Amino acid sequence: MKESQYYEKIKAVLQYFLKDKFKEIHLEITAQKKFSNILKSEITKHGNRDIIFRFLKEAAPDITGFIKDDFSSSFIVVEVKNEIIKLDNILKSRHFIARFLVSYRKQRRFTYSRS
């Protein structure tokens, strides 16, 4: 299967696990470098839009979004791989995180494992 065939399923699983933990969750498939106005607006609120979008025109995460609770909000960046993860994949993900955390002091990590 191609990576893109997993996007909807992974997005749905993330929404399922996060919906009861946060006041608001918004996820969208961004692999084709298309971002909704909702996501663009949230990015603009929290960082230097020009820097982030200049980078995202070259390379975009497969799934991008944000979560909000009563006192804070955080971005979610997901890279999907259907092969063994290589160092380059990890570095690419870290690069996305660095761009989105330009004005953030904290990040949340979620781990999902099939048991």
C-alpha cells in the first residue's frame, strides 16, 4: 500500500484517541501542501507565518493539526511511513516540529502502539 492510503485511517485513530482529552482537536491531511483556512489561522496566531509557510511550500507533513484545552494549544505533525523508519525520516519530522515550535515552549508527545 502507498503511504497516502493510510492517511485517513491514521487521522481517524488520532481523532478517536484525542477527542475526550482536549476541548478542541483539528486534523487535516496536508501531504499535498494544502492547508485549510482554519489551520492557517491557528498557525498565524502562534508563530511567524511567513517563516512557517515558506518552509511548508517545499515540504509539508502528511497530517497537520492542533489541539486545544482551556489554557493552551499545541500543534500536531504526523509523518506516515509504510517502510522501516530511517534516520532521514526522523530528521524530517524533527524539522517540521522545529518550524511549528518557533514560538512554543512546550510540546506534547503521544504514543500509540498496537498491542
